[in-house]
Amino acid sequence: MKTGRFWAWVVFGLGAAYFFIPLIATVEFSMRMRRGVYSFDAYQIVLGDPRFQATFGYSVLAALFTIILGVLIVVPAAYWIRLRLPQLRPIVEFITLLPLVIPAIVIVFGYIRMYGSNSPLPFLASDRGTDLLLVIGYATLALPYMYRAVDTGLRTIDVRTLTEAAQILGAGWGTIVTRVILPNVLIAVLSGAFLTFAIVIGEFTMASLLNRPAFGPYLQNIGANRAYEPAALAIIAFAITWGCMSLIQILSRFAPKSANRPN
Amino acid sequence: MTDLSLSDQTIAGKTAPPSEARALRLPTQWLGVAPFFIFAIMFLILPTLYLMLGAFQNNDGEFTLENIAALAQPSIVAAYWISIKVSLASALIGAFAGLAIAIAIVRGGLPNWIRSATLTFSGVASNFAGVPLAFAFLATLGRLGLATVLLNTVFGLNIYAHGFNILSFWGLTLTYIYFQIPLMVVIITPAIDGLKKEWGEAAATLGATTTQYWRMVVIPVIWPSFLGTVILLFANAFGAIATAYALTGSSLNIVPILLYAQIRGDVLHNPHLGYAIAFGMIVITGLANVFYIWFRTRSERWLK
């Protein structure tokens, strides 16, 4: 067991080195902008860049709409499948896995060819339509994560009893979903939402091919033209990802562990 | 009990003869899942089918296999080949390294906080991909990167003089591993947790050595989920474009970058050839996932 522990430390040390050296190097590089001394100039320039603010704001907005769209699609479907249509579960699970099979670039290629200006549904004819198509594309990317998060949340509550109780009290379907089911799976939904945010905020492929002024294409553009700013942006992006994952972990502490009556 | 509970209703609906009762219920039954299915069909299935059908059509809409045959031209074959090599190398290295780390934190007798810290970090790093990851590796192993400079000044080793280049097969593979290893750790740790303590005790009671225990118990049990995860990592790397594009521009011609250039500017001068490239990508990741699901169901027998 002694040698086992020794090797465990070696493996852990090597792993830690591989993962921390790039982070340290990036921090160091991002502070090298002023000759001879470390400074936060690169961060100041990046954060003060109006294009940073505009594209970051655009992507935050896109992420929020993606989350809303994802919740609207996933929550009723997952709820209804648990309650009434369990026979559809394999089909729905298969569909939610498809975005992991079909690369994002292929999905967006399909959109460009199917929803062009001359098609029956010309999403790409206007800027607003393209924005909507981008949000839709992001929602498909987030679908596997959102569905799994919500389904896990539903597993921990007693969907059937809650629904029956609400019905006895005279609630309609809209009331049941929005005021009974949703609050009970809110933590799961929020976990899915933060993961969606982390995926969407720096997404490059779809935004770039749909020509939207999002954060991902901006990052790529800065990377191609600047030296020190990209490193600062990488650290900012890492911090955002870290923030999202920490929030998910904090939230999971508040989540109910199991239902009183498994269904 | 005049009011049947919901569960009884569905059972009643199933056992009762399919008369008007079911016909009346059908529309509302489907209402809850309708948005999901409409969304999935319109924005996931139809666009993909459209491309797949387009791969078998010429410009006049007639059926042809020419587009698929045209994939055999050297530049496209080379793109597929380098994509497969990078994906496979990063999946295998990522999988073995991830497995080693997972075993170390679960079984290695390390302090408890290391396990939770590693899992948290893996959650973050597996999602830290795309353009920022490329920046981080340029700052580390680029010509002026910290690791490059330190290796040169401290150890006198100029890796660029020895043929290393971040804009190459190994550069890209080394970068992809940064999200492949954590993904492996996140997926495989539950499988290693699933190794029951009783199995080790049973093996020891029967007189097995540690090596025998690993060779005849541990490896056979985690093998399917290990192989399945390798395939998932492969598909994960195969479809990725942002990291490679930000890292190498278009100097490393992997399939997603070729398709990206084709979508932007029809560089292949045949729109249907673009469909064929997309079709080829779906076939490869699709096959990979079929294997993944197959291995997954095999491994779940043990880990329940």
C-alpha cells in the first residue's frame, strides 16, 4: 500500500503540473504587456474595449434567451414523460443525445441551407431572425445537459402525488407546471442553466458561421491580431467557467437527495 | 372513490378497448411533449437529414454518388486522416491519463480534499475548451510561451529547434488533452467507485495477489466503460473546431476547418461536396456513438 500511495502522489503531481502550468503561463503572459514589469494593462485594455463590452453583452443575452428557450422546451416534455408517456422516454433520450453525435458545425450548416432567405422559413433574411436562429442552435447544443439536469431533478420529487394534489385543489395544467413542478425542480433547472451559460458564452462555430457579433468570434479575432490581450481573455473566460461550475456545486447542496416515494 | 388517480387512469386507458375514450384523450396527451418534438424535428433532425440527402444529389437535384466519390480526393482524405489521428491520439492519451488520475484519487489513499478538488477542477477544465484554451496553450508552448522560454533558458532545450510546433499534430493533440483528461476523470470516477470492496476481499480470501485482483477483477469490470468513454472522447475531439481554428488558423487542415472554409466560401467549388463532408463527419461520430452505447449498456450490468 505504501508504494501504491507513492504512485498515486506521482500521478496526481504530474496531472497537477500539466493542468496548472498552462494557467500559470497564461496569467504570466497576460501581465507581460508593459516592458520589464508585471502589470494589468492587458486586462484594462480588454475590459475597456467597447467591442468586448458589446460582444460580451450580446453573448450574455443570447445565453439568457437560450436558457429560457431550453426550459420552455425541456421542462414540460420531461414532466409529461414522467407522468403520462413513459413509453416515449427512450426516444426522447435518444434525441437529446443527438447533439453529442452531430457536430455543431454540421447543425449550423444545415440551418444555413434550410432557413436561407429564399426558404419557406427565412430566418436568415433578417438580423432578428438570425439572432433567433442562433439562440435555437445554442438550445440544441445545450439540450443534452438541460434534459439530463431536469430529468434528474424530477426523479427526486414525487411528480404524481404533487400533480394529483394540485389537481384536487383545482389547479389547471399551466398552474401545475409553473407553480408546483417548476419550483420543485428549480435547483436542477438552475444547474442546467449555468452549464448552458458556460457552453454558450464563448461559443465560436455557430456565431461565426451565422455572422453574429458574439463573444466567441470576437475572441478569435483578438487572438489573430493581438499578443497579450488573448491571454487576459483566456483568464477571464476560465474565471467565468469556474464561476458557473462553482454555482452548480453550491446549488447541488440545496437539492433534495431523494423522493419520499420513488415513482 | 369517484375520482381515479392519474396512474389508474393511464392503466385504465391501456386496458380499456381503444374506443372513443382514447381518441378523445390523444391530443391533450401529446400537448406536453409537442414543443419538444417540433423543436427537435425542425432544428435537429430535418437540417441533418437535409444535408445527408444533399450529399447524394447533384446541382439539379438528381440522385448521385459522385459527391461521396469526390471525398476520395487527396486533400479531403488528408483532412479526414489528420482529424482521425488527432482525435484518436487525444482520446487514448486522455483516457489513460484520466484513468490513472481517477484511480489515484479514488484508490490511492490520498487525502480526501484532493479527491473533491480534482473532481471540481475536472468539471471546470472539461468545459474550458474553444478559443480561450488555444490562447492558454499559445501562452504556454507558443514561441514566446512560458514553458518554451523556461525550457530554453533553464535546461537549454529549444523545443522549436527540435521540431516541435504548437501548430502541428502534437501541438493540437497536447491542447485537446486539456479537456479530454478531465472529461475522462468525470465519467470514469463513478465506475471506479462502483468497484465493490467485497470483490477485493473475496479475491484476497481466495488467495489472489494484487496483480491477479487487478487483472482478473478490476480490468474486466471497468473495461467496457473505459472503452465507451474513449469513443466518447474521440467524437468529442472530432467535431471540435474552435480550439484548432484559434490555434492554427487554417494551417492544420482538419475536417471541421475544411468544412468551415467550405461553408464560408465554397472553397471546393461544389456546394454538394460540402454536404458530403458533413455526411462523412456524421457517419464517423455516429458509428463512434453506436459503439459507445453498446459498451455502456454492457458496463451498466456491473455498476448497478
